[in-house]
Amino acid sequence: MATEIVERTNDSVTVQVTIPLGNSMLESEANITCALNEGGCLAAGAALEAFDTDGSPIIMGETKWTSKGKVRKVYQSPWGETQIKRHVYQSSKGGRTFCPLERDARIILTSTPGFAKMAASKYADMGSSRVLFDLEHNHQRVIARSYLKDLCDAVGAIAQSKEETWSYEVPELTTPVANIAVGLDGTCMLLTTSGWREAMVGTISLYDREGTRLHTIQIGATPEYGKATFYERFDREITRIKQSYPDATTIGVADGAKCNWDYLSARTTHQTVDFWHAAGYLGKAAEVMFTGKRRERERKAWLEQACSRLKHKVGAASRLLKEMEGYRDAHELKVEPRKKLDSAISYFTNNKAKMRYAGNMKAHLPIGSGVTEAACKTLIKQRLCNSGMRWKEKGAAAVLSLRSLAHTDCRWEQFWSKIGQYGFSMAV
């Protein structure tokens, strides 16, 4: 297998690759990958060298920096390690050194931005062991676990540090935005220091006039990040979206937790408690009002009719509440059944003003918080709550920042375009 640069100009490099064919297609494909990786390393090295200086002194502020000569350095690229010599500078006062190539090529630690993007994308979706397996067996790239985690923590740190100042554009939508649904929920994850704690998830969904969801922004925060800090960040996202679509109706959708509505009520013009949580409480009431196997058919019929009324009939929540209260007052119930029925009555009492489902259906507004609950699973549960996982705050926060970007359409590419614009050192 032979790979070499056969021509180089100011703006291009030509690499010649000779690939031996194997005894099987799988072997040939492995040889192709290996040869292309070798060629990629050569090309990446040439591309990096194009960002180096000619060794002349440079002025930064009022300080003159002078090259100490070319120093050899190994960089990680998507195709493998590439080793080059580049100028390293130091001021006349001594102290820290400075490498213009690393600034201008947007190097992250010792990784090219392309490899950092590849590794961070995989680490956002898989544990470190699976990422290392994937890199080795699918890309013929072998790196240390410690380097992978340091690299992805660095990228995650940029995402976190720029949450306040970097804004992201909504993708171009085919139809006008009529409604903005804001959802909020929490789910538990295991921390090494404090056990099971609640992590926060917020969603902002854009809908057209027919009720079709056009785009969803997903945001997550680890438990130690703090609810107050999460709310500040979520506020910025909501404000930006409202400014982008000033004529859209804003609706808060969540379960019945009081803390959710303490936040959402002040930021939305309409509030709707999740229909499926309400239906679940009707199911509890049905179990008490129609007890026993002999009344199973009657129980199912009542529950189906009650859910239909709740969704389609104006004022149904109040009428169902009276029906449940009437049954409780008219019957002597044992302790456990009474607790179950009381929980349904309390839920409807506290949330009936947010159960205007018939009006929502007519106006094509959402009635469920499924988008937010799905975000809890995709952002947190599927990555941070796998068997045996316990997290330190820093590592969990880095992963969650990456997943929030990767799972919101168009944000991943926008984030990396900003890295390309500002570079790692300036972003940090």
C-alpha cells in the first residue's frame, strides 16, 4: 500500500493512493479505508501547514511575539494522526507560548475541528466504550478514552459557555408560524455526589394554523445546574422565538406540577394541562366508581365516554369533576379507593381552568405534552440513565449540552459554523 503527495499548490494538494485488493470484498473495503485514511492524513497535514506563518515576528496588542522555530506536533484528524512542524511564538518576556496555526485552523485541544465534530457527535449519542468501538471498527481510528472524554468535555464546555451569547436561527419553514407551544418537565438522573436528582427539560414547538408541528427546540439542564439558571436560559430562548414570531399565540403545555405552571403562566397567553395526564386521573376515578370484574365493561364504556367528553365538549372538566364529587359524597369508600378518587378530584379541581381541550381542538392548538416528555427520554434517559451510569456534574452537563444541539434541527451545524468563525480559544 503506497500513499504519497504528488503535487501541491497554494490552494490544492494531489494525493496518489495505491490500494491492494483483498481475497474478499470485506478485506478490500478494509484496505480501501486504510489507504484513504493514509491519504487523508497527508492531505490534513498539508491543510494544517497552510495555516502556519512564515516565521516573521507578529504584534498582538502592544506585545511583539517572535518565533522560536518550528516545533513538531501531532494532531488528531478524522483520518488519523498527522504530524507536522509549525511555528511556535513567545514574547520577549518569556512565559507562555502561542501557535498561530492552532488559532487559525480552529484546533480544539490537539484535534482538527472535523475530528472534534465527529467525536462529539458520537459521544452525544453513545457512551465512551461504544464510541471507541465505533471509531476503531468503522473508521480504523484508535484513540485513548481519556482523550475522547477531554475532547468532548471541551466541546461541551464551549456549548455551555456560549448559551447566553450565541443565538441559533430557526430553519426555513414552508408555512407561517401561528402558534408557539412551550413545554416544561423534569426527569431524574443519578449523580455520583448526591444520588437521584431532577434534571430539567424544556421544549419550544412551532405550529402552523392547521396544527402541524414545524420545528421543536429542545433544551436540557443537569440537576446541579440549578432550576433558576435553567429558567434564565429558557427565558432567553422563549424571548428570541417570540420576537421572531410576534403574531403567534403562545401556549404553555405541561403536566399538573405546580412549579411548571408558576413558570409557564407568566410566559404564555394560553395554558393547557396535558390531556393524557387528565385522562389518567379519569382512569383512576373509573376504577373506584366501577369496581370489580363484573363492571369492567361498564367501567371501560364510562372512561371512553368521559375522555371523549373531556376532549370535545366545552365545560366537560367541570361536569366530570361534579360527577366524581357526587359519587364520593354518596358512597362509603374504603381508605385506599377514597384516596384514589380524591387524587382525581384534586387534580381536576386544581387544573380544570387549563382543561379547555374543546377550544384547543377547534383552534388547532396542542393538548398534550408528549413533545416535552419525549425530549426527557431522548435528551436524558436514553443517554444519561443507562444501566450502571452515575455522572459527575461536569461530564453530564457537557453531554447534555451536546445532545440539546444535536437533537434540535439545524443547531448542530450552526454551532460548528460558529466554532469555525470564532475558533476554540476565542470561544472559551
